[in-house]
Amino acid sequence: MTRPPAVMIQGTESNVGKSMIVAGLARAFVRRGLKVMPFKPKNISNNAAVTIDGGEIGRAQALQAKAAGVEPCVHMNPVLLKPETDTGAQVIVQGARIATSMARDYGRMKADLLPKVLESFACLEGQADLLLVEGSVSLSETNLRAGDIANMGFAEAADVPVVLIGDIDRGGVIAALVGTHCVLEPQERSRIKGFLINKFRGDISLRTGWQALGTIPWFPHAADLPAEDVLGLTGSTANAPSARAVKVAVPVIGRIANFDDLDPLRMEAGVEFILVKAGKPLPGDADLVLLHGSKSTVADLAFFRAQGWDVDLAAHHRRGGAVLGICGGYQMLGRNVADPQGVEGAPGVAENLGLLDVETVLSGDKTLSTATGRHMASDTPISGYKIHLGTTSGADCARPLIEIECHPDGAISADGLVDGNLSARSVRQRRVPGNVSGKSRRRLGPRL
């Protein structure tokens, strides 16, 4: 049987636009009548999506599947590494967690993972007219070349041609392309069929004289689409700065996960959206402080306290400010988090921020599911998916924030100022009221 054509997009470094280019190409080829499947052998990201077959993949591959008009499945990203510490990560293979591994140990696992990667690729081959493959990080990382399954190692094993992308915005794009060429082996160089320069602005006639596939123009609205990993978490917005704007502050914790849940707030007219980086205080005039999800709840709680944000949050609450916790942020707002199995490190119990009368027990079983439901106070329908570890219970759960599949989820404090829920994606469909102001706006903050 003839194999469908495939091409692999690799980059000179991280964040040069590989994910977005694959998504754009997928949509372009679909409009030309082809059935396209996106594929990324290995992804490193805490931004994940739940697939129709009940596993998880990188969020970028879910976006690419949407661009291609197909349902995301686990084979589109057979290996996903979700960093938990500076040197360790959760290893997801074909949608399921198989281990938590240190970087050195993962290096020994790669040879065993290649058959799974090729198996997933073959599965997609049988369903597509064209496969668009995305590499990971930079193909020139010589220290990662042994047993590589993410870039040239995969391209060689699957016999896929490569297009190399550089990003003019990052500076030194010609040096990056030439330097990459120099560190590759001869057989790898021959696999590269052309170069692309991303985010080009200026006179298109100013070329190097090299034969190239072209330049990709600057596309500012790409910033409105989900970012693949934390490198895309930049900037604050004030879409309609005025006395009536709702000011939302989000402390950026060390292992923030699925942070593009914040995109609707970032783009919402009438919201001033502030990302608070480490070392900066939480703004005293915020209407809402939003604690986001984390890949390592206990470690990020320590990080939160190290910035002094626990003191700022307590003061914000005393002033009548609203607080919303999503997933790991919800767990942090409770009384404590127990980790009897050592899921996130040494077994033990961590004291939390104490703004919600709930407790969390972590376990090795991960909840992965798509879901529909409603926001209880407004009866707004919601849909999305759940990715979390552990169970949360306590007195404040008697006042649930949302209902998922006819079951209550989340909690609201007795004073009504603090809300939380474990279903991170459910926040996406809530809207900021356009005609609230003053004191009433503070009360509505958690109901965004």
C-alpha cells in the first residue's frame, strides 16, 4: 500500500512558530480537499487537552486537529512530558501516564518509546491524505541527539522529509539556520528540503541569495490562539481601561498548567488582565485574584508563599476582594493538601491558604474526561474537559460553583468571596458582565 505523503516542520530553537505553522498548513490543505492529520512525536508541555478516546495530548496538537477539522486523538502526540520539577516530568505515552521520570532516567527510556511513536504514526497514516509532523524544541541540541525520537531521530526512522523554520523576531536568524546546518550529520542535512523564515516584516526583496521556500508574514492574531507551553505566557492586557473595567490579577506560579484557560479573560472587552510575575506584589486594587492550575500543587504553594503572595491575598480578601481558584489553585485555597502516596514528592500534608473550608487528598489516579454542565449561579451552559489528580471535599462544597454531568463541582466560601473548582476548562464560557461597576462588580468577580 502506498504511504500518504508527510512533511516534518523542525525549528532552529524553541518558540519559532512550529505549532502555528503546522496548524496553518493543516487548514490550508484541508481547504484544498485533503484529509490532514497533525502529529508530534514528543511534546514537553503542561498545557494538555483531553482527547475523544480518553487520553491526553499537548494542547498544540488539539489546536492543529481543530484546524484540520478532525477530532484529536492520543496518536497525534504519542509522548507527552509534563514537567513537575526542574529535572523531572510525568511521562504520558499514547494518552496515559506511565511514569514520573527524572531527566537522566528518561534518556534511557527513549529507545523503548520509539516503537510506540512509530505505531502511532502508522495509525494516522491509515487515515490521512497528508501528515504534518512537528518537531520539538531545536533539532540542533547535540546533547539530546542520542536516541532522539522528537526530531531527526524520528524523521530518519519514519523516512520523512524536513522543512527548517527560523524566527526573525528572535534575532540572528541567518546564524541560527547556518549554525543548525553545521552541527547536523551529512545524512541529516540531506533530509532538509528547504527553509522558512517566520514573522517576516519589511521588504521581501531583501533576501540572502539562498534558495528558500519563502518567508511567512507577521500575523499578530496568532497571539489570540492557544500557546503550546509557558514560553507563550507573556504580557498583560487592558482591552477597555476605564473606571468600569474589571481588574483581574493572576499570580504566575512556577508550574502553571493549561494557562490558556485565561485567554477569554485576556481578550474580554471590559477586563484589565494582569499577570503578576515572581517578585512582584499582587495589585491592591484588583477586583479578582485568580489562582490558576498547577502541575505540582504542593511545590507551587511553597512558591506562592515565597513571593509573599499569601500575605497579599489575605489582605485582598479582608478588603472584600473576590478570589477564584481553578484546579490546583482551588486546592491551594483549601485548608490542606494530603499526599499520602508521594504523588508530588515526599508523602505528607501541606498546610494551604485556608480561604475555603475544603481539604484535598492527592492520588495516583488521574481524572481525564470531556464534560458538559452549567454554572450554578447564572445557569450558563459550559463544556470542556477535566484533567486533575486527587479529590477535594469539605463544608464549602455544599455550595458548589458548577454542575458537571449533573454532579456538583467546586465550592464557594460562606462569605461568597472565594470560589473554586477542579474543572479547569469550565471557566472558558463564562462572560464578564458589561454593565457592572463599583462594589457590585467585586461580588460578581468570582462568577466570571
